[in-house]
Amino acid sequence: MLPAAVEALAEQAARVGNASSLHTSGRAARAVVEESRERIASVLGARPSEVVFTSGGTEADNLAVKGTFAARRAADPARTRLVVSGIEHHAVLDPVEHLVAHDGATVGWLEPDRCGHLSVDGLRAALERSDDVALVSVMWANNEVGTVQPVAELAAVAREHGIPFHTDAVQAVAHLPVRFDESGADLLTISGHKVGGPLGVGALLARRDARLVPLVHGGGQERQVRSGTLDVPGIRSLAIALEETVAMRDVEAKRVMVLRDRLVEGALALGLGISVSGCWTAGDATRRLPGNAHLVVPGCEGDSLLYLLDAAGVECSTGSACQAGVPQPSHVLLAMGIPEAEARGALRLSLGHTSTEADVDAFLAALPGVVERARRAGGLL
């Protein structure tokens, strides 16, 4: 978290007040919420009434997907198809799969190219017959390989057909110029912990004419689509973090891009057969997130690399998701056409506002020994 966000969280947490109460403390809490809503809206090019607070990106994605599907199907029972990219976060994929399993939904998958990019023509083809489509959902920037999508162009195609368009912008807001009013999206997801704010708070930006059936019922807070006592400290902290992150975004994006390029170039120069997942061009921060480095290390299991690097003081992620206790290759890499054997050796390194040259040095110094040990563990040496 950014220091200013920590300070805001602690200061507000010391105050009593339910933002839905009418007494003095409640009205004070409500004033904090509404001021924060205005600040978030201003930073992201939205109206304050379009900011719906949630517990984070996962809830916001679920509300966008399930809530829109239910509303569209109630208005027109023929609207049962969801058009979704094959590289979405599980916060979108799992709700889609739930709707398929329990609510009669069908899915039209948008498949990426080898770089992880989706084509506007591909969406146009998927919507050639659109009278059964309830929603299009495409993430702004991928959480694994960092690929940035042409959201405004994709949203324009959906709008031509009168289809609501949702984008998960959780990864994008801290690094790219995200503007709700210019994106063409009807629904947009953000999360506090990706912008230097606290865990457990986020928002769904929803246009005023967006039709959503609530997932949670109760007090009717947040436009009657998201009930629950508002997290006033978290909301204030989110607003402070978002403002500061966006204010320093351009400078910070260039700084972490330099670190990323140095990390990638250093890893490729080690002679270990390492390759980059997706398309990477040194100096580019528009088609790939500036702080994302995603590597494939042949002859290694990603989990082995993760634990060995962790023991060396380097915290990173793999491209794999563990379902039912069985490690599986990343669905993102498989959708991009990367063979399963290669996808198992995936390694994701994320750079942010706390990252330094020393961090890159530590990773590059540890990597050769880690790869050797991982390959020995796999019986390849």
C-alpha cells in the first residue's frame, strides 16, 4: 500500500459511523463515502453515480457478468449467449461457467493470437448474429502475460449491436490511461490492492442505464444493486491510492518498464533457453503492461521455480492455476497456443512502485542456480 493510503485507512478506521445511519456519525461517514466516490469518478472519467463500491475485483466481475446476464435474460429470454475472451481472469471465467452449468447460458469464446491479443474482426464475427447475446466481456490487460487489448475498438463493435460491454480493468488502471467515458464500456472493474490501496475493496463502474440484477440483497445500498454496510475506511483509502497512483502513473510506468526490459534482457542473455510469453518489445508500454515480465523456462516445473526463487528471497508467481489440488498449465498460455509442456515452466514477475534495480539484480543472480536445481529435480540434468 502507498503510505498515504495506509494513513487514510488508519485515520478513518478510528472513527465510528455507518454510512447508512442518519445520526451525526453516520452522516459524517456518508460524507466520506460520497467525497471518495466523487474523487474516484473524477480520476477515471466517470460520473459519481456510476461508481458502485464492492469488496474487490472478484465481486465486481461477478456482479457485471451474473447481474447483466440475469437482467438481459429477464427482459428477453433469448439472450442466453455470453461472448468472452479465452484469457479472462477466473473472476470472469468461473461466473460464466456457473451460468452455463446452472442457468442455461452458452458461450462464444474469443481466442487470442500468439501474443495474447484479441482481434476486433474476431468480435465482429462473433456478433454477426447477436440477437441472443447478453454480454461481451474482455479484460483490459491480462493478469498473466500483460497483454493490453484494444478495449475502445472492441466496445464500439459491441455498441453497434446494442450489446453491453464489460471490461476487467483491475490490472490496467495503475499503468495505462483508463478513462471510463472514453472506453465505450458499459461496465468496468477496479480493485484497491492493484493501485496501492487496501485489500478487500473495489468498485464496478456501471453506466447509469446499465441493467443489473443484484447478487446480494439487504439494505439496498449502492444503487440497489449491491447491499451491505459500506467499508468507509477502505473506500477512503482506495480513493486516496487511486488519485496518487494515477497522478504518478506516466512517470512510474516508464520507470518500471526500464526495470522490466532489463529483467527480460538479462534472463534471455543467461543462455538457459528462456523465452518470453506473448509479444515483448523493449521500450513498449502500450501493448504490454510496463511492469509485467512473463518467462517460460524449458525443462522446469513452474512450482519448482517458484519455491526455489522464494527460498532465494525472490517472490514471484507461476502461470498455473491449481484446481482440485492438481496443478494445471495456465489456461491463458494454452489459449495463446503455447504447448502444455512449455506452459508448465511459466514464471510471472511483476514490478511495481516498490521495485528497484536491486530487485532485478537479485533475480538475475539467483536464476541460474534455481534453474539448474529445478531441472535436476525434474530429472533433466
